[in-house]
Amino acid sequence: MKRVKRRYLAVQFDIDGTLSQRDFLDAIWTAVSRLYGEFGASQTGLALIDFSEEDKTAIIRVSLKTLSQVRAAIASITRVAGKDGAIHVVAISGTLKSLSNKS
């Protein structure tokens, strides 16, 4: 069996007010599902690794094969939990250690 290659994305969200982990993750899943359907969303292997509401940052793990699809879905987000806002990819890395060095 072949090992699944993953990438870690450091993202920053620009949203007025507070944002919960659940609302953040729901916004990303909704964007991926809207663009690629449920089958495409299931292929991403999307997982939330870290979330900081104070710094307005998060770390997301995705499959290497679907990295470009997830980035496109994140770029398409304009509303999160009924509030206008955006999510920006700050850095991408193969390991959490090197991601912390980049961002």
C-alpha cells in the first residue's frame, strides 16, 4: 500500500468579529463541496490541525493530490458564518516543523 503524501497549509482569516473553529471548518468544507462535489471533498483528506482565534490563523492538512483544488476553494470563500471576510493561504509545507519556520 502506498503512503498518502500530505501538505500543511498555514492560513489567515480576515473576518470582522469572532470566529469559532466549527464555523471556520464549515466554510472550507462548504467551499470545497460547492466546487468539487461530495466525492471531490472526500478525496481532500482535509483536517484542522491548529486554530488560533486571537492570531486569526489556522493550520490545515490536505492530500498532496488535491492541494490545488483546496487552494482554489479557499480563494473562493467570501462569507464565513454570515459575515463578510476572506481566508488567505500564507504558507505551504510538507512538515509542521518547516511550516512554523516559514510563517
